[in-house]
Amino acid sequence: MPQQLVNGFLLGAIYALVALGYTMVYGVLKLINFAHGEVFMLGSYGAMFASWMMGFGPGGSAVAGSWVTLLLMLLMAMLVSGSAGFVIERFAYRPIRNHPRIASLITAIGLSLLLQYGGQAFLLEGKKQAITSKVNPFSDDFVFTPKKADAGLVAQAAALQPEVDAAQKAFDARLPFEKSKFELSPEGDRLNKALAEITAKRDSLQNQATTSAVTIRLPKGKLIMLTTTILLMIGLWYLVMKTRMGRAMRAVSVDFNASSLMGINLNTVISFTFILGSVLAGAGAMMYSTFQSAPIDPFSGTAPGVKAFVAAVLGGIGNIPGAVVGAILMGVAENLVTWAGYSSYRDAIAFVILIAVLLFKPGGLLGSNKVEKV
């Protein structure tokens, strides 16, 4: 179980980058950008095409990647996703900004379908692709054993080994006088049962000793992924809390119309928010497809996009720390479902969590319920 918690935390870090895009756009514009999963998908393609340009594509001559390879893939994914975010806001959402909210919702769903089926037509004919593992030079693991095997059980199993050897020797000595292993005399059957009994006892002790140990594997590549995610989140926090643009974003999120009257350029702030959220999604896409070995196709952003949206709702849509907390919980829940033996339901857990949040705490864990007068 500790290993599953670690895996869930690492996966949740990727979901957090995508969830931040949902929550920032909602915080500023009160809009759920349902095409955000497709922005994530385009980032995956950007990372893959960058790796192909460096010789890691089909028929490529590159043998092993380096940190420079990963950095260039990350930058390309962020550039592609950021550009997509800007185009989507400028040409799809801005013209209908003052229209009823249902118009934005329909546009978001239409954009999502357009990018999915457009990708199927123009992005390598929609065939499943993958980033080769050769780009990742950090494929080995750090192994920690916080709790070693029970020394008493190990000693008991070792003490039984001479008895197992003696029983095996006695049975082997008797075997030439038997018709075969499957047709034993009463004496041969007795020796065989004695061997099986003492062997089973030793094996049971060995299994208990093994399961009493706790071993955690931390892939180096995923640790780099986690470090990158943390640095991006720190950069986001600094930008939102300490810069002039961040203050403008917070002002727009509090009162859209009043901030315009105070001289804030709404178009610039909203475009910047879309670009920033999309850039984070691109970073998450590169790490998801590279370190999680996720396949890439025009529909590959749907599942991560839905899970990240649920994470944002779980933490409190519009709340940046809430998006991070919700994403970590989402990743852990997904891995625990797999650990419990229900791997076929690992994607369905997102919808279970979404329904539970909407029923019992619509504002999310760190959000607050808002009453709207109509």
C-alpha cells in the first residue's frame, strides 16, 4: 500500500498541472473550458514531435536521451499548448464573452469535438503513437526499505531448511523403488506427504517474512517529474501573488466589471490566463506521455482532462490550492482502486468522486458554497 500511495501522489502531481488550468480560467472568467483536455492532447503531440526531430521517431538513429532532450520536449509541449490556448480564447471564447453562459458551454463542447476529430483526420491519421522510452535517461529506481523483513520469521524459515533437505533426500532415496512419482507405495506416499508438509511450512514463513517488509520504489524519472511540477507550481504562486499581472488576475476574478473600470485590460488578463493554464497542461502532457508511458492519439486528452476537472471540483473550482489537493487525492484514489483489484474501474472512480462532491459538498474541500440571487 505505501507504494500505491507514492504512485498516486506522483500521478496526482500531473493531474494538478491540468486542474490548475481549469480552476484559473473559471476563477477569472467563470467558464469551464471543456476543450482543456484537448489542449493537453496537443501538448503530448508537441512533445512527441520534438522527440522525433531529435532522432527518436520511427527509423530514428538516436540511441539515448539526456536532460537536454527532456527539456526541449517540455518546452515544445508548453509552446504548442500555450499557443492553442491563446487561439482558443481569442477566436472561440472572446467573441461570445458577453453572450449567455450556455453559448460558452456549447462552444467548449464543440471545440473539444473539433480538436478530437480534426486530430483524427490530420494528426498521423489518428493512429495511436507513443514516446519511446529511449528519451528518458532516468529509467532506474531509487529503492527504499523503511521496514525490513521480520528477522524472527526469516530465522524460523532458515531453521526449517535442514528438515526440508532431509525430507527431500529421504524421498529421493525411496523413489527408485517406486513405479513413478504418480504411483507411490504407502511408504513412498508417506515420505512425499512429509516433504510437502515441511516445504509448505517453510514457504509460509518465507512469505510472511517477505510481506512484513515494506519496499518503496521511486523511479528517478518520476522524481524529476515531481520536482518540475513543484517548481512550476511555485512559479505560478509567485506570479499570481507577487506580480502586477497576478494582482490583475485576482482583481478580475473578484469583480469582472469593476476591474475594467479601474483600468485593467480584460482582454490581456484573460488571454494571459488561458495561455498560462494551457502551458501548465502542456507540461503535464509531456510528463504524462513520457514518464507514465501513456499512448498518444486525438482522444488521449479526454480521460486526463476529465480526471483533472474532477480534481478541480473536488478541491473547489476557482481555488488554486484546492486544485492541487484535489488532484493528489484523485491520483491516490485511482491507484488504490487498482491496488484493491478493481483496475477496470480506475477511470470510473473519477465520476464516483464527482457525484459524491456534488451531493455532499458542492463547493469542494477548500472552496465555499456561494449563494446566487436570481
